[in-house]
Amino acid sequence: MIRVFFDMDGVLAEYRFVPYGEMLKKGYFGGLAPQKEAVRALRLLADDPRFEVYTLSAVIKENPYALDEKKRWLKEQLGEDISQIDSIFPWCGEEKADAVPGGIRPTDILIDDYNANLRSWEKQAVAIKFLNGVNNRHGSWKGRTAGGRAEDIVSAVYEAVV
């Protein structure tokens, strides 16, 4: 079984350029708009019996609302589908790979928008940069990318495991 891990902020949910203090306020994470095509891609992969799908999203320790808001956001956006998707929430600054129970496998796939997470992950497994319209303007990521329609994101995952 191939595991696919979706980041939330900047992938499943919109990314906002805001001062750090804004991210510490109640309602910030709960109020992020979904990136509908990424959410649809997650659902498509979750329905494919070859894949186990997870969300893997860092939580800011200094925001006492962040974890509950992220969990509620997922429940609101995924509805009944949430029961087939496990969520992992490491603290910001921790390696995402270290948060995966049992560690990551070479066939595990991370879909994330943040290069530091991707670079760390690709040392051991498969990293796909999610292009959300505000990142990769300088082309600093040279690896796999995905964005746009849900079908394009799913295709990038299929290509990564062939």
C-alpha cells in the first residue's frame, strides 16, 4: 500500500501572506478557504484501494486554537470522507518525517508547498511540490511538482510510483 501525505496550509487550504501574529489569533486556521482541486485530489486518492491517504500538517505551539481549528476544518471539508483519512499534527519546526508513526517508507509521498519540508522528505521518500499560485516563483524547487486540476495532482502521484 502506498501512503500519500497531504499538507494542509498552502495545499488543502489556501496560503495567506500575513504577519506571524495573525496566525496566532483564534479563527485563523479555521477560516482558511479550501483549495478545492487539492481536496478533490485527496478524495480521489482516498477512494483508490492502492493508497492510504493522510493529512500531515504542522501546528503552531503558540496558537492554542490551531489544532482544534485544523481538525474542525478537515471535518467540515471532508465530511464523511474524514473517517478514512488519518491526520498527523507535528509541532512547527519538527521534521514531518519524524512524526509519521513507524517512520516513512521509500514509497511514501508527501505533497507539500514548502521546500524545506520537501527537501527533508525527499532524502528518504517521494516529495511532490504543490504549486498553489504563490510559491515557486523563483523556480528553486527542481523536483516533482503538481497543481491545477485534481486529475493533474493524482497523475503526479501515479507517475511518482511507476
